[in-house]
Amino acid sequence: MRRPSVWKTAFGLKRAVVEDVCVENDERLVVSVRPHSRELDRCPYCRRRCPGYDLGEGRRRWRTLDVGTMLAYLEADAPRVSCKRHGVVVAAVPWARHDSAFTRQFEDQVAWLTVQASKTAVSELMRIAWRTVGWICRRVSDEALATRDLCSGLTRIGVDEISIRKGQRYLTVVVDHDTGRLVWAAPGRDRRTVEKFLDLLGKQ
Ligand SMILES: [Zn+2]
């Protein structure tokens, strides 16, 4: 392998070292990586450094963005650590969210595409199962929502209903009138649905 830094840049790898790159069966690119030493043995929930527990289930792969027409994977050890607060867990890796078989870049792209296109189109383009698209979107949005209060700074809102699946089902959506940003959405279009949002907003 020449120039590991090229692969590191190509895959947007930060806080990690590329050890090797190979092509498997002419159809898969596999990049062996390891986290930087200061990223090792961290709990995926609290990010604290923890004592090692065991080697877990050995080497593991994370699907990452394709290279040309080839599927691409990062491969690394996936040891377990023993966190005082969270128990025995697979150590965090800088390139993927916890409990995911995909890299952050891959998941972020799937989530972005799902906002722009149908779930079926995303599943075909990204070569993943239809259900996987939903799981990925859930992980990406949970992470984003954990650090953001969508109701903060709201002064004027708009509430509307949209039909999905040819009018069979409805969603109530709330947008920030000043920015056009989606604030909240939930299945249903009755008073109770709107009240759920008002409860979330609180009295103040
Ligand atoms: Zn922890």
C-alpha cells in the first residue's frame, strides 16, 4: 500500500490511522484502520477512558462510502471496555456511531438523501436494505436532537397537515415561520396531535 494519507483523506478519517488497504474478490475495498492512541478504550456513551475488558468478537467491518463502483469497508478491532457507569460495552471508534455497521459519512449521506428522495430510491442507490434506511435515519436524528432544542428561539409558528401515501395517512407539521425550519412533526391531524406539540412547548 502506498500513501496511507491518501486513503485517510479520501475516507475523511479523523483521529484514526490507516494500516492497510486491499481489494477482496475484485468487488470490495477493505481499509484496515485503528483509532489514534488517545481515542482508544473510550466508552461510547460518556466518552470516558475505561479499563479494557476483552477483545469482544474480534475484527469488525463498517460499510463506508463506495469507491467508484466498489463497495468499501473499514476494518478494525472492536474490543470491549468496562465503564463504571455503563458496564461492559464495545469501545467507541471515531469513524462510526455506537452500535452501527456503517461509518458516520455513510449514515450522514443516507440521512441527507432520505430528506431529498424516497426511501426506496435511497435503498437502491446506497445498496442497503429498505429497513436499514429507517434505522440509519433514526440514529442520525437522535444524535442531532440530543444536542439541539428545536423549540428554542421560536416566536412565530405555522401548523399544517400533509397527507402521505396517497392520502391514506396524515402528518401534522409545525414550522418556524421566520426561518421555514421544520420544528416538529407527528402522525395524525386532530386536536390531540396539536396538543402533543403544545405540551412539548410548555407553558412558558
Ligand atoms: Zn460510560
